[in-house]
Amino acid sequence: MRKTTLLAVAGATAMVTGFAAQTGTARAAEQCGDISIAQMNWAAAEVTTNIAKFMLDQGYGCNTSLVKSDTIPAITSIAENGRPDVVTNLWLNSAGDAYKKLESEGKIKRVAKTLQPGGVEGWWIPTYLAKEHPELKTIEGVMAHPDWVGGTFNNCPDGWGCRVVSDNLIKALDLKSSGIEVFNHGSGQTLASSIGSAFADKKPWFGYYWGPTVVMGNYDMTRVKLGDYDKAKFDNLQNKDASNPQVSDFPAAPVLTSVTSDFAKTHPAETEFFSKMSFKTDTMSKLLAWQDENKASGEETAVYFIKNYQDTWKNWLDADAQKKLSKLIGG
């Protein structure tokens, strides 16, 4: 499987190399020039930025550099230096007031949601369990039938933000009164492994997880409905040992692409591209699962996406860039 897939990737990469050698430098100087994109230190961000780089370099003639960063350092760099030009995979809930200040000062502007509906998190069960017992799609059904979920809630490791929220939800729901024990995982690896083990034997599983991730790409999970999302209630759930916690479902976490205001003015075509570049969250999870299965790099995963998801990305590009990319990959 891997050999065939990566041979195809290698062929596409060779086409890219030849195309760039013939046209890249002159076209970059004429049309686009240098672009810098912050590359956050998680898998979805690596894949997203490599896809953007491929399309900008080969479709728009840019010379794109990927700058290793993280949310707060990238925002700080823009505040101090006006660079990088583009920040994608920006989790707004983690960006805090520093990002809002840049927007209010007119230094940066959000142009798209990188992920639709956004990052997802919540309490989940395997879909095979939901099909067998549809009642388990709600927290009321889970608490009424604790044995159907194995009598255990798989909680986040200590120190994670989701641990605080889940601990407060456990208290608000009085989850333990239903006979469900809470298992606090020591690491993200054991939390992920517990899902894999359950699926291997088609056993019950109930707990917290999030996406896009390799796990959510590999395993068909159904989210348990905790109730309606209430901002005030959820804000309180984010405080450790919150007093009087009340139940709220998890919101979608906005994941943005933003560009500096200067970049938007000097690069309108490329800004329009970024305004259209958006992935369904489950699509990104599938890409990450493919990357993990094939031990592929971010560049290889970008080529795989471009070769196999043309219906997704074609409308991101202007007509000229569409022609160049389609010709390059034989589409």
C-alpha cells in the first residue's frame, strides 16, 4: 500500500520539481515575490501549510517560506516585525487578547476558517456502539445504561485544558452517581491507545477526544450530546474547580487563517486564495490518518491531497492558477 502510494507521490513531486525549475524564479519575481507563512507545530498545520506552499509556488509563482512557530510567538512576531505574512491553523480560543489587539489595531485580518466547522472536541462513543444502542447518543442515555459504555469515562491527562472542563462536567452531571467510574489517563498516547484497543475488539468505550487528529481519521466515532452550548456556562467550566458548574456542550473551536493588513494590500490575488482555502474537519482527519499510515511527510501528504481532492481545492484558485495546477498533475 505504502509503496504504491508513495511511488505516485514521488512521480508528482518530480513533476513539481521540473515545473519549478522551468518557471519558478522568473514568475515569482514578476507576479508574487516572497511570502512567509507561520507553520504551527502540529500535524494539521504542517499539512495545511505545505498544501498552501505548493499551490502558491506552482499556481501563483510565489517563493513561499514556511516559518516554524506556534500561536503566541507568531502573533508576537507580527506585532513586533509585521511578519510572517500569513498565519493559518490559528486556534482563536488559544490566541487570547494579543490577537484581538492586533485586529483592533488594524495590523491583521482574518480571511477564512481553516477548518469547517472548526476544531471539534467533546465526549464520544464508537459509532458501532451508537448503532447497537441509539440511546447512547445522549448523556442521559449513557447515564441510564452505564454498562453499555463499559462503566468507564476516559478522561484527559492532568494539565490539559480539556481535563479542567471534563472534571467540571463530571461534577455538574454527577456522572459518578450513575455508576460510571472516571479513568484519568496519564498521557495523550494512552488515551488514544484506549480507543484503538476498544475498536480492535469491538468493545465499549466512552470518553473525551478532539479533532482533527489521526484517531478521528482512523476510527468512526459518534459524539454524545451533552445538551446545548451555553457560552457563559462553558466559560465557567474552563476554570479549575469551578464553583457551581453547569452543563454545556463543547463549542466548535474557530480555527482561522489570517493575513497581515500589508499583505492583503500588496497581494490581493494570494489573499483571495487564502480566503477560499478551507478544509472540512473530517477531511483533515482523514489526511492525517493517511499520513500516519504511510509514514508520509507534510510535503508528501500535500501532494496526495492535491492529486486526490481536486473537487475540494479547485475553486480555491483563480482561473490561471487552476490551469497551471491541472496541467501539472494531469487533471
